Amino acid sequence: MNKLSVITGFLGAIKNRYMEYQGERTLEEKLERASKIKNLDGVELCYPADFKNVENLIKLIKGYKLGVSAINFRSRRTGKWWRGSFSSNIEKERKEVVAELKEAMDLSVRLNCNRVTTCPLNEGFDYLFELEYIDAFKYLEETFSEAAEHNPEVKICIEYKLNGPRVRCIFGTAGETLAFCQKVGKENLGVTLDFGHALLAKENPAQSACMLASSNKLFYVHINDNDRNWDWDMIPGAYNFWGIIEFFYYLKKLGYNDWFAHDVFPKEIDTVETFNVVTSNDIKLMKIAERIDMQKMEELLAAKNPPQTIKYLYSLL
């Protein structure tokens, strides 16, 4: 059965380039808020922010009866790794990030999740003739290969995103990320499919899920929503109602039976209130997707008559 989690970073400070909406909170304050969210099964922890005191973290997780869906490894840092980490042309920086990723992998074992997800946002470029692409891909292959070999039982999930903070991130689409994972060739290296990032890349998230799953590389899922123009991290279903229903329908068909983690930007609205709507929307959208009769849908897909398909879908509401 699918379980719901929230990334702890969205339970603390909320700010963008222009404004700060909510101030920083302690780890205990964040986990306490998570425990108050209805229908929430656990959290996705952020490394290194949440791991300053590992023993205390484990105590809090147990105390609040929260599961751990993954460790979110942050490879972009204030004050270091300015021009990338996994793809840095500075060997010392590449060694640093691999060492820290290995530590996060070890921590994932301690927390019984055996999964690390990372969004390499700072691997990429702002200007043409800024990045030596050949070297960058060589270094990426070397660093992720070394990390994957550290513990084949721990899944490393690359979360792709088209841009931000780079004008163009090096892992921008599902296809690019899948091709890279296949090139590296490690069974425990796969992809985190973020619904909003797929929209930003002008993808159809359901199609991307099927492509990744066909190569056994759909390792993890993030849920949110946006208007396809920017990664706004909005409440699921706020913009792409039928898109997320199709996404849930195909995930069920693909046999995805794992965590759904949420990165939703609560701005100045109460955090618990926001995520209560997030989880309730998820459940409603999943239930609508479950109403779709698979045999009926197969017949409609074979007929290729969109008006009849749309008529059927609206009959489920």
C-alpha cells in the first residue's frame, strides 16, 4: 500500500528569492508538525540539516511514530561547491560529495529506509561555453558509480529538474536521467520522478513513469503541482486535475507500491493546515483513479476515441 510523507525542509523555513514567509524551526518543531498532519505516514529527512545529532533524530522519529521514506541528500550548499559537486572539475570537491553521500547511505540503513534521493540542482550551467560537458559527464559517472558500489542494497535516486538554480540543470528530463543511469549500469541507481518537475520539463508525468518503469528505474515519487511555467510546489490537483489522476492510474497499473513524498510550498499559510489539504487531496485523487475500470480503459484506449474516453472519465465524478 502506498504511504504518504513530507519533506522536512517544507516544515521549516519557507523563503524564495524575494521574501521569507516562515522562519526556521528546530528539528523537533518540524517533526512535531509532521505528527499533526492527518493521513501522514512519515517524513523524508534532509541531509545534512536534520542529522546534526543522529541519536536525537532517531529518538524523535520513534517518539512521534513517523516512518522515513528517504534521505534527501542536498548536494547544493551555501558556501561550497559553487560550480557543482558530482560534476566539479575539482577532484577534492568530488571526493567530498561522494564521502557525504556514502554517509547518507549508511544513515538510511540505520533508519530502515535504504533509499537516498538527491536533486543535483547545481550540476549544470548558466551560460554557453561555461561547462565542459564531456568532463562533466565523465565525473558524474565516476562519482555516482563509486557511491552506488558503496552499498548495492541502498537505492540512489536522482531527481531531475529542468532549471533552478542553474539556468539549465544537467539532469533536466526523465529521458536524460534514465540514459545516464543506464550508462552507469548500477542496479541501485535510478530516478525520483517529481510530478512538478515532469510538468516543468513539458512532460506527461504518466508517460514518464511508464518509460522509467519499463527500465526498472522508477525508484521514488514526489507529488506536488504547478502551472508548467515554474516549479511552484503547489497542492496536488490545484492545476493538473486529470493529469495527476492519469499519473495515479498508471502508477497502480505499473505496480508502484511505495512512498509518495510531498514537497509543497506552504508560504504564509499554516503548515499543518496546508499539508492536511495535501494529504486529503491525494486520497481523493487516488480514489478517483481507482474508479477507472482497467478493462474499460483498455477498450477506450484501443478505440482511440477521446470524446468517449472523456465522457467515461467524467461519469466517474
